Amino acid sequence: MAQQGIQLDEAKFCCSICLDLLKDPVTIPCGHSYCMSCIKSCWDEEDQKKIHSCPQCAQTFTPRPVLVKNTMLAELVEDQKKTGLQAAPPDRCYAGPGDVACDVCTGRKLKALKSCLVCLASYCEQHLQPHYESSTFKKHKLVEATMKLQENICSCHDEVMKIFCRTDQQCICYLCSMDEHKGHDTVSAAAERTERQKELGVSRQKIQQRIQNREKDVKVLQQEVEATNLSADKAVEDSEKIFTELVRLIEKRSSDVKEQIRSRQKAEVSRAEELQEKLKQEIAELRRKDAELEQLSHTEDHTHFLHNYPSLSRLSESTDSPSTNIHPLRYFEDVTAAVSEARDKLQDILTEEWPKISGTVTEVDVLLPQPEPKTRAGFLKYSRQITLDPNTANTQLSLSEGNKKATCMREKQLYYSHPDRFIEWHLVLSREGLTGRCYWEVERSGSRVSIAVAYKDISRRGTFNECVFGYNDKSWALDCYNNSYQFIHNNIRTPIPGPRSSRVGVYLDHRAGILSFYRVSETMTLLHRVQTTFTQPLYPGFGLYIGATVELSKLK
């Protein structure tokens, strides 16, 4: 009974904030008591809210109550100390929600430090000492405190499970091994643990390696994000600068046209006004002469008439009639027409170029490359319209169908000389350089056709290895024969088995460094895939033998 009284007193004289014996106890208006320093610190944090509350009952006080030491309670705490009441252990020693409690403690239980797999009990620091000090407990197995001790007890026989049945992959007790697990492959749990521990080490190595790989991926992605942000910001800045320059150029041309119109207007008006003044003077002179001639016509003195008529009838040189010099009433309409024509051309250019600009934005893989499509419909989302460049075509290649078809002829074709033309070999490149994700299809016929992509700076004249697609480090080619294929890059050949197909699809993911060739029929059959790094835009190209034909398919 005395022990119970002490336990009650202990609860009454402890501060609910620090869980220790009250120091300089104060009682707040709601009746709860705390250490002066504890409640003061608590209320100091609430000063900004200007409302102070009791940590236990949450009653609020406004304004902040004045703290006064509770003398009577302080004396009681001192009396209890003298009678043997000890300070409460710090909060971390008590078992709270989720903690493993000591099975020996009475009253308010302390946290358990260890659990014994033999005793099937958990102990706090104080009650654990016999396991360290007494030889009786020397062979007991101590583990970190756990709530799962009952998992070690057989539910059928209430015995500790020290055996592992490999047949049924479960822990059992020794009675189980003689009963329903009789004849099974059994070992001690410790032996099985040793084996599993080795597997655990391997698993941990794999996990740690994967962690390292993922951390590298995270770092790469972070760099990608930073690079993407920098690149996007620079692109926005550069684009705004370019469009601003374009707007300024248009404004400058507008100002120039306006200035020219006004200058011409001033000159024409000045010339017209000058001519108008001359005409007025001529009219006045003519009116004066007309009046004098009329007066002379009425004279009766024949001698006077004959003497003055010659001088009066003589007219000064007439000013040119403006009716012969003034243009039809169009004035500056031609200027408006010319400006309108320039506007229409600019609109056409912007309309034509906008899909290219917009396309380059949508093709940017800002973080991770997109997976390669699985179906033809998926590939067609990236289809590109490609045309062959006549300036690159060898003179024995005939281009037709709007430069989408090439045929290798025996006779030379009429082409103008051009530095981009392939001289010795039957090759041709496209006009378009490709980046981003692109897809195109080729219909072929003839004994041998090479379907390729190449950098623009591939040699146009020289040896076989310098110029021909696939035989250098500037091109990648799929050679298509009657019944087989081979892939060639940097003069390394890779044979590819497979049935012949007249249509071949080519998929390019420039940023991811993927180039794939497919046999196109009812399904897409992968012929060959390249994983590399492309450093320049790629130009589709073809190599043909005499009589062979290739045509870029029109994709919808």
C-alpha cells in the first residue's frame, strides 16, 4: 500500500511538460501546476499569438497570466524529496505509444532495451541487469526490444520455434518436427539464418549498386533539369531578341517608306504649286493682252491699229500644259500595293516556317527520351516528309515524283555542276537534315539498294570508303539484297537474316542516339537497331545499283 501511495504522489508532483519533479512550482488560473521555467518557455513561444493556453486542458488566457510561485506546493515537493521520492526518469525512459514496454515494471512502465528469446520477455535497463550479471541467464539470447516475441512461439505446441523446415519454408518447434513435419528437410533456425545471411549480403550488394545507379540517375536528371532550364531561358531570350530585331526592322522599313512618301509628296506638291503660280501669271498676262487687243479692235485710227497690233498680238512662250505631264489619278496607290505584296510574302514565309519552329520545340526531349513505338500507327506520329536534293544526286541517278523517287540509269543525266554532288558513286542525299524523333518509309525495287543516313559533310568525291554510305564513320546504312540484309557502319558489316520486303521503315531518335530499321508489312519487324551518339543532323540518303529504284513513301 505504501508503494502505491508513492506512485500516486509521484504522478501528482511531476510536471507534465518535463515529466520531472516540479521545480519552482506555479499554479495557473485553470488549476494545473508546472515548473515555472517550463510553462514560461511554453508561453514565450505563444507570445506572437497573444493567446496563452494550458498544455493539459487547453484553456486559454488573455492577457498572459502573471506567474507566482506556489509556496505550499513547493514545500510539499521538498517534503516528498526528504521522505525518499526520487526524480522521475526523463521522458525517453518511459514507454510511450509504439514503444516496447518492460514486462517487469509495475505502475508506469519504462522502455525496454532488450528482449530475451528464451524468457520471451522484454526488459528495461534496470531489470535487464540479471541477464548480464547472473550465470543463470548466460546462454539466453538477447535481441533489440521487439513486440513480436510471440512470433517465436509455436501456436500449436506453445514451444519456442528453433527449427526451420525447408520443405514448407517455415519456422517450427521440435514437436512439430516429430509430428506434421516428420520426414521433412529440417535444419536449425541458426543454420538457415547463416545461409540466408549470405543471400542477404548478395541482395544488399545488389540493392546498394542499384541505389548508386539511381543516385547517378538522379544526379543526371538534376543536371538535365538545370540544362533544360538554362537552354529554355536562353532560347526564349534569343527568340525574343530575334523577333524584336524583326519588329524593329519592320518599324524601320515603315519609317523609311513613310519618310520617302512624305519627301516625294513635298516635292510633288512644291512642283505643282510652282507650276500653278506660273500658270496664274500666264493667265493674268493673257487677260491683259486680250483686253488691250479688244481695245485696239475698237480704234478707228488705222495707222494706230497697224502700228500696235504686231507687238500686242505677239505671245510669250507658253508654259507647258500640265495635262501632258500629270499621271493618271493613282498617285501613291502603287506604294500601298507594293507594301501589301511585301506583307503577303512575309506572312507566307512566317506561315511556312512556323511549323518548323513549332516542330523543333515539340521534338525537344527535355528530360527522358520517349520509348520507341511498338506499332506502325505509333511510328506514323513521327512521320516526316522528305525530298531528295538534286544538287547531291550522282549524274546516273534520275529523280522524279517531285524529287521523291530515284532510279539508277545506265546513261548520265543532265545536271549542272555543284560542289554537293556525288561524283564517283551512285548516291543521293535529302534536302532535310533531321533531329528529334523522325520516321519515314522507303519503297524499293532492284537487286541492291542502300538505305542510309549520313552527316552532311560526308565526302562527295574520293575513294569507296570515303564516300559510300556505311563504309565510314559519317554514315549508317542498311544494304538490301534480294533475300537478305546487312547493316554497315565504319566499314563493319553485320549480316541480318530475314525475308525480303519491298518496304523498309526507318526510325530516328536523334537525341537518344537510336536508329532503327524495320521491315514493314502487316506488322513491324525490327531488322536492326543502332545505339550511339549523333553529333550532327542526319540526312537520309540512298545508294543504288543499275536498274534499282527507291521512292520515299507518302505517309498520312
